[in-house]
Amino acid sequence: MQFCFFSKIVDESVIQAKDEAPWQSIFPGILLIMCGIDLLGKFLEGDDSTRSGEIGRRFTKYLGDCFDGLSEDQIKLIYTVRNCLAHSFGLYDKDRQKPILIAPLSPTGEIVIITDKWHILHYKNLYIQFVGSLRNYRGELEGNPDLQKNFDRMFAHYAYIVSAQNL
């Protein structure tokens, strides 16, 4: 994500949603965030079922549990943007009555703003909130044995640690 947005890897603690920051490959960067939310939803729930509706349920649950202050409408719009980008690499959604726009920075700090005319996703705010959601999830994970079991259940399938000596 950082390489898509900044063309380099930087310390997460210094990232701010600034207008002057050189954000490069916006769509791929946003799509990587959406993939990260998908994966973290699996870890949060301890489930990777692809049954109808499960992917969306996990995705929106992660947003609701680990992002700060999102309304249900904002969560739904983020999931819609995820689907549009993942399945058609665009922002067209036939069920939306208003166009979806991608903008850099919200003047209010919100990821999503829904107006009478537009649905707007602010990608810089999304990135900052995503990084914060990792801290939120980790904090919950450290103190919750049920979440730890869920994490362990998924870790075996989606992540592993290999010593350099074993390569």
C-alpha cells in the first residue's frame, strides 16, 4: 500500500493524510486496503467461508469493530467501493442512485461523505483509518482469548513464519 501511495516504504507513525503528500497509484492502493480488510475480517471471525453473504458480513464487521466512528451507511459504501474496484476496476454500481467519487482528503477527516449529489470516498483518510484499525484489532486480540483462537485458526492458512535458516 505504501509503495502504491508514496513510492517508498515509510514508518507508519509518520504517515498523515496531507494534501501535499505524493500519492501515486490510487486505485491499486485502495484495492490493497480493501484486500487487507477482507483478510483481517477472516482473522477476526476465524472463518473464511465463501458462502453467500459471508465475505460481505466479515468485511463490514471488521469495519464496524476496528475502524473508528463509521455509520452503517458509510460501512456499506466502503464495501460497495471494494466490490466496484475488485470486480470491475471502476466505480460504477448500478444499484447506487448517485455517482461514487474518489477524493484525496476529507475536510472533516471522514473516510466517506454522502451528499445529496455524490457518494465520496476519501482515500487518504481511508489509509490513515486502516492503519489505526490494525492497532485497534491488535489491542482487542491481545486481551481476548476467543479472538486469539479465531486468529490461530486462520493463521495456519493465510500466514506462516519461516526462519531464514530453513529456506
